[in-house]
Amino acid sequence: MPSPAAPSPQPPAPFYFMSASPEPRLSKSETSEGSSVITKRSLLIGLGMAVLMPLWPTYTSFVVNSTRADHSHLSMAMLIPFVGLLILNAFLERRGIGFSPTELLTVCCIGFVASTMQGEWLTVWFLQMLTMPAYYASPENRFDELLLPYMPSWTTITNRDAVRGFYEGQVPGAAFPWGEWFSVLFWWGALIASILTIHLCLSVLLRKQWMEYERLSFPVATALLELTGVSGTTGTLRTLVRNRLFQWGFGLTFAIIAWNVFTWFTVNLPMFPFLAGRYGRHVISVAPGFPSIVTTFVLLTFCLGYFTKLEVLFSLWFFHVVQICVVGVFNRFGLDLGPNDPWSSSHPAIGWMTFGGMAVFVGWGFWIARSHFRDVFRKAFLRDERVDDSEELMSYRTAVWLLLVCCGFVFLWLWRAGMGPETILAWSFAMLVLFVGMSRIVVESGLVYLRVPLTAPGFTWHAVGVGNMGPAGASILTLTMSLVADGKTFATTQMAHIPRLSMAMAKRSRKSVAPTVLFGCLLGAAVVIIFVIYQGYYGIGSANFGRTTFKGIGSLNGAGFSRLAVSRIQGDLLFTDWNRFLFMGIGGIFTATLYFLRYRFPGFPIHPIGFTICGMVEMQDNSFSIFLMWGVKTIIMKLGGLERYRHYAPFFLGMIMGYIAGVFLGVFVDVFWFPGEGHEIHCDP
């Protein structure tokens, strides 16, 4: 169904007690000349946050061995410092020197994306792939024979002494191996910057379609907008704090976490069996061969689900139940597609089915946006003045040409590294499907604990085959696992929210957002990479970090990926695996059928989003919380309608704020009382 003619720009209506005016209203201070632009202090604080937000969780996780803050698409790495800034701003406002909404949103945009440059998002994945093949090479695993000779010197660290110093600590008096690191960091930095720019350009080109034509809900962005006071009300954080329901939500959550933290000092007091990291994970076996049911309470999933459509919530838990049954049947009947790919779904068949569903999900979104894309084309190449792009972060012409140039650079980078055109096209197709699909899912559902159903390298292995890509292509494809970012898609979901957040800024400030966000990302990445390298050479050594990431054990790290690549090079995965593509086709046909039913029957209750992510391992931990919120929200809407829904919203915001405060308390206690022997609160679901 084609997009309608472009209406006047209208952001989605606020989700609860904000004003429902079609345009975002600015506060009085925001309408003044001085505060309607991005100020120097907001830039300085934003760039400071770009350094702090990825750095502090890397330190607490690797050195202190405390709770991680990099699990979700709305990470604690960003939330804790940003909420601290909001609290400080509440005091500054009393003196008349508080930050305007545009200033707060500037800091929010920079930090939101820069926080993904930390630990398990980018830095660790990047550094382990540069160093692990050389450090763990041995005659038994044959890395020296089958991988390292095909990795150009500017793509990986091959000097054994250089990588040994990083893992075990530098020999006293030895010089830092600048020559080994400089060219590798430079060329990978250029690739990372290009991919980040591609993400930002895509988010600009899709903003009007998602925000104005389809009116997607953006639950995460909407919650952040309310906290910054962009609605123009006197609410913001200060009014929320005075709300009784907010106080109950905050107090209940913080009290539970505070008690669990207190038990760290004793051996006799029991913890509450939830909001307690892995201690709160409860597993129920179903039957032999069937995935287990997990009843973990994931607070962010539960609370943000309050601002998600009921049909989406229902679809998420419904398809997870279906997936349990399907995987169980596959296992009992002995369906064998070969080994599963790292960071993919619970079963290879489900992973490829849901990836096929996501491909249709993305393709359908592009199809209904065809009228909008025609406008983009006319503006970018024909300079059609009838197409208005004045509201965007950058002009359509700039976004399209930047996108094309960066895509060309990525293609040339991979080709010069050793990938063939066929391999690059397969990898790029998978990256596009996953990046756009995951962004839309988070934008529409607010589900922040997500990983991809299938990685781009995993798709490429089976789509092209080692026999077609050759040993050089296989080696570089292995290195691209550094961009998998723990299966969370390399900052693209955060980039998708930046245009939405910027629409609530003063208009004249928007053009400055894109370069500041990109610069903040690169600054944060540079600082964290330098910190991790320093800790490796002159600190405790990366092999002694609190996480297993730099250790040779396990399969979900650089050593494991390299071993998998060698086994595939030596094995029989030579050409296209048509069995997996069969399941991909089944998933695509099923998703297309769901779209047909929704088009044919407007009241059809099942949303395709649930199918595209039902096989993700993280859904096992999230589904119970989604089911609970679906039940809670259904009861509230049935009994009280929209008025009651808005009335209870502060309670769930209070729970989120109590959770943030509780995680901060746990990190604080670990740093000062349990350094190196920390505890988990914010557990990986």
C-alpha cells in the first residue's frame, strides 16, 4: 500500500500525560534566541559524556569485575550519567541557569550513540578479532596455515610479541609497538566511521516515512523526551518525583536492589529472587528436546513494554511459545542442518526462517515507502523544490551522496582486504536486512534486549560457501565478526532514534546534530580503545580481564570464530547451502502471509514483528516479562481505558528510575568494597 501524500510534519502524539499537541512545544527558555541553538556548554558536556558513557562500564566490567552496562539497546552506560545530569539540572533550574531541552537533547543524542562504543558493543569485539588469531595460533588449530597468511598486515596484528604484550602485559623497558597498531587502527577506524555514517544517513532517509507516514511509536525516544521536558510542561523529572505513583515505583524497585546489595556483605541473608542478576533466573524444563521456559523478570523489558502496542506485545510472547514447540518438534524428529552459527537463534532452522521473515519485514517496509523514496530521489538528484527536507538533520542530497560514498568505501575496503564481489554483496545484503530490521523493531516495540536472528557473516558463509569465496575471503569474513557487536547491530538502533529526538529540538539546531553525534562516537571509541590497550600492555593484561572475552575458552569470541572458520575451510561447506535457504524461504512466505492477512482483515491481531525475533536466545529471558506486561496493560486498558493508562505511566517510569539508581548503587559498592570481585545486578538476558 503506497504512502499517502506527504502531510505537514507531525511527530507521534505523546504517550501519556504530556500535551497532545501535534508539534513538539518548547519551553519559554527554549524559544529565546540564545537557547534555541546548540550551545558550547551542551557540546562540551555532550562530548564529555561521549567519553564517560563508554569508559566507565568498560572499567567496572573488566577491572572491577562488576555488573555490565552494555546489554541493551538503551544501556545503563548511558542512562546512569544522563539521569545524573537531569538531577543536577533540577537544582540548576532553581538558580535560573538550567539546561534547556535542546541542550539536554544534544547531550542525550551524543551519549545515546557513543555509549555503544564500550565493552561488548564494539571495543572488545574489535580488539579481540585484531589480536586473537595471532595470539592463539598453534600447530593444532592451523591458524598460521589457513588464516593468518590471507589477512593483510593492515587488517590484523600478526606480530606475536605485540599481541603477547597485549594479553600478558608488556615486558618492562620494552617499547610500545606503535608500528603494529597504527595502520590497523587507522584503516579499521575509517571502516567503522563509514558504517556509522551509513547508519545515520539511513535513519535520516527513513525518518519521515517511519515518523509521519507510518507514525511508529518510538517508545524509547518518547520516554527520553518526557524526562528532558520537551513537552513544554512543568513536568520533567521534578514533577515526576512528586508524583505518588512514581515514588512507589521507584521506592519498591530501589528497596529490592538495595537489600540484594546489602546481602553481599553477609553469608546468611537471602537475596530477593529477582532484580538480582543471574540469581534471579529461573528455568522450567518442558520436555526432552524442547527449549526450557525461563521466568526471569527483566525490568526494562517489562516497563518499556507499557508504552508498546498491545498487538506487538501479544505477538512477541505468542510466537516465542510457538518457537518452543517448533524447535522441540525439530529436535525430536532429528532435523539436522549442521552446526549453528555464533550469536544466532536457538536452532539453525528457526534462525534462517526468522531471517527470511526479517527480509520480508524490511522489504515490505521499503515497498510501502516507495512514494517517499521517489521524493528523496527527486530532491537528491533533480533538486525538486516541491520536496521539503528542511526538517531533517541533513538534506536528502547530502544524505544520499554520503550514503553512496560510504557504501563505495566499504566495498573497496573489503575488496582490497581479500573479499570477492559475490561475498561482499551477500554480506552487505545481510547487514542491510539486519540493521534496518532491528532498528524498526526497537522503534516500534521498545524491546531493548534484542540480538539478531542470524549474523551477516553467518548468512554469508552459507550463501556463498568457502569454495566460492576462497581462503582470503573466508579470513576477512571472519574478521568482520568484529562488527557483530554482541549480536546487537553496531549502534544502528540508536542512530534510528536520533532524528526522532532531534525533531523535538529547536529547528535551527538540527543541522548540527549529525556531525556532533558522529564525532562523539569516534571520540568515545578512541578513548575506550586506548584504555583497553593500555590496560592490556601496562595494566593487568587483557587475558586477566574480568570477562572471558579475551580468553581462549568458549566459542563466542575471536578464538572461537577463528576455530570455526578453520573447520569450515577444511570441511565440506564449499558452496551454497540450499537446505538453509529453503527454511529462509518458508519464513519469508509465512511473514508475507501475515502481512496479507493484516491487509485483508484490519483487525487481525498478530503482528509480524513477533515472528522475526522469536528464535533469538534473548527472547527466552524476555518473554515472561513481555507476557506479564501484556496482561497488566490489557487489564488496565479494559477496565480504565486511555485515562487509566496515562494515570499509571509514572509508576513504571519510577520503576525504571529505581532500577537505574539500584544499578548505580551496586557499581559504587563494588568499586569501593569489592574491587576485582564484583557482582552482577544488570544481568545479560
